[in-house]
Amino acid sequence: MNYQTVFITGATKGLGRALVIDLCSKGYRVFASGRDETQLQQLMQQTGCLGASCDLSQAEAAVALFQKATKALGHIDVLINNAGMNSRKCELAETTLEEFEQQYAINLRAPYLLCREAMQQMLPKKHGYIINIVSTAAKRSNPTMSIYSTMKQGFAGLNNVLMKEAQPHGIKVTAVYPGGINTTFREQERPQYMQPASVATLVSQLLSNPVDVVIHELTCRPMVELE
């Protein structure tokens, strides 16, 4: 199947940035988004991608961003929901409602809105691919990660329903569950973890799979990490 245009969120750092670099090097037309305008401009100059900064915690901004990406690319073949955040690790009793609402807005509501917008565009064409970068946190119940795990498990559930709704229309949906990646998402460097470029290679390969194959789940972990 011929995919030419890609819209990716959370693109200024870590896995998102590596994905933009990888996809642009392979000839895809990419629209990238992130919060940091300076880093986004640098990425656009480096790769030739298009883009716009956005605060995905604002629902109206997320919908407007999809419209900007559509206008810039002409149409969107592939949506990669990569943006995510975890404010801190702490026990449930220490969390705040503000933290809950922020993580809900970015980790669950924003991808829901973008999936909805993408499906509205892809359904009439019976063509498209949605890749949701979830986390192996959705497969675990780790202490001190109550809010993050809740949102990621919700995201996984959203993905699974979307997969079933999209399948009859020829639209592919894949959930990616990465384990530890050595990015600024963590306070300390973890060289023993997967490199962003390595995971980006796995994700971009999904777009070149045979037309009669869909990967429902892609789970990857560093060699030092077990389930």
C-alpha cells in the first residue's frame, strides 16, 4: 500500500524526532508537531519536514493542529500519535487532580481527538494507517505510576476498539508498546536502554509491510528489560 504523507506528534525530542529524521530520509512527506518552537524549527531545517508547534493539552488546539497538517500535506495517509508525558513518579495518595487532568489531556484525550479526525478523513477513501505509540506501562501495573498507567491502559483500549472499527474499511491500526528508551523523558541517561533511532526503524518499517499484512501490536524492549 502506498503511504506518502505522515503526521506525527511529539516530534521535537526522543523517539518522535528520530521518526521524523528516519521517515524524511526515506522520502515521506512529514508534518511534525511539538511544544518547543525552537527545536521544531531546527528539525524542519535539518530534515525539510513541515510542522507547527502545539500544546496538545488544549482540545481545540489538537483539532486545529490536525487541520493544519491536512492543509500542509494535502491529505494525511499516516497518523502517528507519539506525544506523551509523565509528570513524576509518586504513590497515588500523593498525586494531584491537576496532574491527573494534564496527563489525561495529553496522553489520552489528544490521541483520541486526532484518531477521530483521521478516521473521518480516511473512511471515505478506505485508505490510511494509524500508529499509536503507547508504552509497556499499559501492560503493567507499576507502583508510583498510577496516573500514567491509567492513561496508557486507556489509550491501549482506545486503540483496540479503533483497530476493529478500521479493519473493515482497509485502514490499518497498530499499537506500539516500547519499553525503556534512552531519551530525555527520563532524568538520567540510560545507555543500556534502546536508542530512539533503533525504535524509529522498527516503527517506520510498518509502513513498508505487504498490503495483506497488519501488525496489531509491536512490543519492543531493551535487552536488559524483561516483562
